Amino acid sequence: MCVYAISDPVGTASQLSSIYKVVALRFEATFQYGALFVLFFLIILATSKLGTKRIKLIGVPEYSFFSWSSMLFASGMGATILYWSPIEWAAYYSTPPFGLEAGSDEAITVINTYTSFHWGFSGWAIYALPAVAFAIAITKKPSTSLTFGSILVTDNMPFNYLFRTILDVFFIFGILAGAGVGLGLSFPLIAQILATFLGISSSLALELLILLICFCIITTSAYLGITKGIKRLSNINIGLLTLLLLFILIAGPSAYIVLNSIDVLITYGQRFIQMSTYIGDQFVQDWTVFYWAWWLALAPYLGVFFVNISNGKSIRQLILGTIFIGGFGSVIHFLILGNYSLHLFETNVMDLPAMYLEEKPTKVIVDVILSLPLSYLILFLYGLISVIFLCTTYDSCAYILSRTAMNRSDISPSKILRIAFSVILVIQPAILMYLGGVNTVKWMLVISAIPLIFINILLIGYILRNVQKI
């Protein structure tokens, strides 16, 4: 399928987009109710006595709360949050849900709330589900390979090798396709920022140059491993991100951001169940289904990564930490950056909905950041955070791929293997960038999430059967 996509990226993207539209319509209710069920299921599990069970990993260090939280958030979000947070509400502006009139006060509040909803607690719960299953499996048997096939298929099952292989293919395919989507959004943004400083137009050559620079950072970090590489990058980036958000809050329209954030949080609480169960709307099929599918496709690798950094944590800490640290971190990000850009629109400084439709989204993002005081310094910081976010996503990907390639999870992957997977992760998206096939990988990612719906059902069954055994 990948060979076909590379040979005809435009045609394949069109076909996969058409398939996605059919899938989104048929699986709309499944994604909506499924995401809500996973959130409630995990919260009930975490607050029960079973939540006190502890994760025990052999030969894996325990991390401080700050480092653990930083790695969790940085790997789970990546640079895509910097791409969407200033402009996502503008993408929704002309087609609000619930039949609301575009541009009305209620519609603006609702679409602003939907950005936090799509990046909030339900999505992080989807990440947490495989993490809990993998945590149980590796605590029960430290040598278990952390893949779907290894924990869901037993040796005495008929055709166990075939089923194990099929499940592991879905596991690996989601990781590789997810890497392509992250790259497709992140590198054009970084290239646009660099082009702005150089006073030139962004181009494919510039994007590939940035890819090469990031590849060097990714390879070095993956080579050093979690403690020396990924942890340090994540700690640095969370510090820089906090500094950026505080600056925007203080230097920007502080009162407006705070008051609008309160409105969004109130609406979030009031409409959460409605947004979680709303179906039969093109908005839901275009956006909510896409996001739940995207979270679902990325969840396998992030589940493995979360387990590898959670030694000594309880199941309760793993679940609630993932859902609420990740969820609140994402929501706060959108509240500050999203409301800042909304203020630019409502004060007639920038017509962001029109700009989003008429210009490259990356150009709109840069224009929003340049409207801040100390504009170029803040744009430099924004670009630096984007690069580090991208690298933490990719180096954690490389680390997890190399770890799952081992027959036993209690054996640390070799440094050469980590480098090899870093090369694979970067070369595959680079080829697709050259051929203009990023959208192809995006739709491949979403469609690949469909089998994961049924795999997640199996994971829930596995958790219920085995959580008391650790």
C-alpha cells in the first residue's frame, strides 16, 4: 500500500479521502460513544482499589514527577499543538456544530470550546488505555514484548503466529503513519518560521534542510536513551513552553484571555456529554471522528512509551496522570493561544477565518505570533519549541520501535538499533514530502485506526481479566 501511495500520491490521497468519508459516517457513533466509554472506564478503574496496583519494571529507572509529566506531555502532543492552537477555531468558524449560525456569539464560544474538547481528556484517555494494558502485561511477566500480538495472543491459541503478526502489523503501521502526519504538519511550520527570519519563501528544499537538522537531534537523543536524551529535551521544552504561555498571557490581552477561558471551561463542562455523544453532523465527521481516530492510531506507541517511563507508579497514577496532566496541559495551551488569536479577530486586527481559507495555515500562524510584543524573539522561541517538540516525538518513536523489536522487553535495545529506527522514521516521511504525499499518510493513519477500535475492545477485556493478578 505504501509503495502504491508513493507511486501515485495525489491519486491515492483522493481515494483514501473518499474511503475516510464513508468510514467516518459509518463509525461516527462508535468513535463518539467509544471515546466517552474509555474515559469513564479508566476513571472508574483508577479510583477503585485496583488502581493501587504498582507498575514494576526491571532495569528501568524511576523518574521524578516533573520529568515524568514533561516526557508524557511532550511525547503525547508534539509540535502539532503549536500548529493548531492559534488557528483551529478559525478552521471551524464557517461550519459550526449544532446548527448554530456562523459568527454568532454562541457559535464562537462553542467552536472555541471544541478545540479544547478535541485535545482534552477524552483523547488522553484513548492514549492511556493501551498504556494500562501494557503496564499489567509487563508487571505480570517482565520479559513480555510490548506489542498487541504478545499480550493478546497466547501460545495455545490456534493460528497464534498469524494472529500475532496481524496485530503487530497494525501496531507498527500506526506508528509509521503517525510519524508521517506529525511531520506533515510540523516541518512546514518550522520552515515558515525560518523563512520569515531569512526573508525568503518557504520551500521543499528548506523543509528538507530542517528535516536533516532535526534528524541529527533525534538520532543523538535516541542514541542517548530516555534518561540522557528524551528526559532532558522534554524538561527543557516544558520550561520554554511555560515561559511562552506566561508571556502571551501577561503581554497579551490578559483580562480577555482569562474571561474567555472561564467561558470555555464552563461550556466544556455544560456541553461535555452533548459533544461526546453528538452524531449526524458533518462537523463531527470532519473533525471529531478524525481526532478520535488520530488519537487511537497514535495510542499504541505512546502506551508503550508511557509504561517505560512509569516504573514505580501505580495504575491510578498512570491513568489520572495521563488524562489530567495531558488534558489540562493541552487545554491551557489552547485557552491562551486560541483566545489570543480570537482577540485579534474580534478587535479587527486580523480576519483569521478568511486568512485560514485564503493563505497557507503556517503563514497565518506566523502572522499571529508576530503580532505579539518582542515579535521576532517570541517567534524564535516558538520555532525552537516546535523543533524540540518534534524531536521528542520522533526520538520516543525510535526508542519504542527499537524496544518492541526486541524479543524480550526486559532487554534494553542497542544503540545501533535506536539509530536505525531513527533513520527509518525520518526517511519515510522525507520521501513522502518530496512526492507531495503527506495527505496520503494522513488518511492512511485515520483508516488504520478502524481495526484499533476492535483491538481496544480486546484490551479492555485483557485489563479486566488480569489487573487483579499483578
